[in-house]
Amino acid sequence: MKKAFALALAVLMVCTMAFAVSTGNQTGYPGGTSAADNTYMQSIVPGQSIVFTQEELGLTDQNWGKTNGSFDPKKNTVALTVPVGSDLIASQGWVRTDETTYKYVVTTKANETSVLDNNADIIISGVKVTVYGVSAPALNVSYVKDVNGVTNYTYVTSFDELASFSAKEPGDNFCPMNAKSEDHILAMCFDYGRKADEADAVFGAGGLNVANMDKTGKILYTVKAATVDGQYITSGSWNQSVTEDNGGKVTVSVPLKAGDKIYFGTVNYTTLSPAAQKALNDNLTKAGASIKASYGYGAEQVIINRPAEITVDGMAKGYNAYMVREDGSLQSLSAKFNEGTGLLSFGGTLTGPVIVTDKALTATTTSNSGNSGSNGSNSNGGSQNPATGANDIVGVAAALVVITGVSAAAISLKKD
């Protein structure tokens, strides 16, 4: 599987939902227009996660397993039953979200080709939660029911009702899979993929044009050839050229050919956590370095799930380029200065903001094999998902920034 890029949805958004994951039928995904417009269940973008709060799992500070008076993940065991789609799960486990709160996060694998088709690719049929030293489970609930030998699934009557759906108390509405409809929305079944768009990414005389570009990573575009002024164009590039507050013009060019599958996201330094921003600022201060140019540091910028060729105007020999990771650490992009042209150049699949500095900073490089070293050459590797910021197979901590909820009180991640 091709490593995905990171559509750095790094800013958590508070949602009025409490259980699980963003659905394709919310903003930007009108239902009922085609088989790919997920109408009958929630959709989940590859790399996104399904999140349970402690309360949804039947756990409160009155009954959860503790060590020294505090919640202890090792003493609160969650067992999900996933009869369909377990191979699409990259990781699952407790994630600490603040000083007193944990969430149970199920992160899906990154994938650059899966599209929505109204089929249940992931089904959660039940959950059981046990507490250390307590014989009775804190929660033992099923989301399926056998009716005359046919498996029925819990459902709600509209996508709006997902806001009040309870993973702890799912209710008594069950229907067979073939009864899914606009008033039978399967609450614990997930269509895994992106909405397919075969028409809106088309080559023009100046490169790739994308009509009504989706920047959330939820739409998978197929690049189309086109005839322009009598010439049939089958290859070209997607281009961006910006000058942010802190310096030189940055030009991003992504080579493409007809048939390529692409999706877009955004990067924005201001959406990183305060801890991540502090880590970068401390790095700059320690080196006595200044930022001379940037992409996604001074303003939100668009990224794409393909290797980019990047050039920066007005730089000097000895300048360095880095990509800012979600935690504020840096990946070296091995910039090279051409004394003949006066341009700084580097490349890679962007997964975070880019900065160019006049002095070297503490950084690592990530190889395609996932090995890392200090201040080495850039492999253009990275294994993050552009639409979510989640790694291909990532620890659950990173997953929290790529989620939205589906019930009454949880966090969710950046979405439309």
C-alpha cells in the first residue's frame, strides 16, 4: 500500500456528538445522488478514527479501574467485536487527551484508492468493558440482533439522529443489512473510503485545474486528460505559488499524469497544539535561527498526496528547509542552493507546514522503511495520511486529530 500524505487536520474541533466518527452524509456529502454518496451509513476516511469516551464505555470515576486514585488504562479493558473490517484497523487503545481524560481510539489504516460504495466495510457488532478486580463488566452491549436467523443491525432514522445515538444505550431499532435506506441509517457500520470524483480534476494549458476543490481529503479525484487549443494533454502539474509574511516566494509543483488518484488537504501552523508550537519556537531560539520563507506557517496552504518539487526565491547558501510535524519536531528536507539561479530547492510529500531557516535546527529524517536518524538526508518518506494526519499504521495518540464524533459529548476532529 502506498504511503499516504498528511492532510494535516491538526486542529481538534469540538462537536456535539459523542460516539464515533465523521459521516459522509454531513457537510459536503449530499446523500442519494449516487452510490458513492454514502446515504445509508456513516463513512470514514482512511486514516480517520472511531472514538469512544469513557462515559460511553460505561466508565466513570466511581467505577473505573484506578492506580493511586487516577484512571489506569491497564485496569480498564475494552474488547470490541469487529466481524467485518478488522483488517482495516491499524491500531486501537486508550489515549490521554488531558490531565484527567482518556478516550478509546480505533484508528483505520491509510489508503489512497478506496472509494465510498454504500457497503459496510467495517462493522462493530459489540463492545465489552471490564475493570480490574470486578467480575461484572462495566459495559456489555451488542449492536446486532438475530431475527429468524438473519443478522439485524442497530440503526437511527436520520443522520441528524446520530447526534443523540448512544454507544452505551443503542436502543431497540434493528434492521437487516438489505433494509438500509434514508430512514434506516446503520449506526455502527462504516463505509471506508473517499467520495469518487471522475470529472473535476482536468488538465488545462497551465497545469491541473480542480473545480470546487475539496480540501478535507474526503474526495478522491481522478486526473483527466483534456484537449486544449488542439493539443491533447495527458500530463502536467498542479502548481501553487505563495509568499507568506515571513519571506521569499515558495513555489510548489506536483507532477501528475492522467489517471492519477489525488486528494487535497491543508496545513496551518496555527492549528498545531501549544506544546507543538513551543517545541518549534524553542528549537528556533536555541539555534538563534530566523524563518526566511514558509509554506503553511504564516497562513493556511493546500497540500496534495503526491511528492512535490519546491523552489524558494531570494534565499542564500547555507539555508535549510524543514517540515513541521504534528508534535513540533522537524523533518529535514535536504534543501540545496543553486548558486547559478539563486534558488533553494527541495522536495517531498508534504504532511505539515514548511519553514526555511538561515541556521540549522535540530531535526530528524524519516526513511521509507520508517527508520529515523538525526540530521540526515531526507527520504521524502513520511507515512501520514493527507486527509487526516494519521500515520499508515500509527499509535493512537496521533489519531485523535483526525476524528469526529457521533453521539452526544465527545471530541471530534477537523471536518467540514
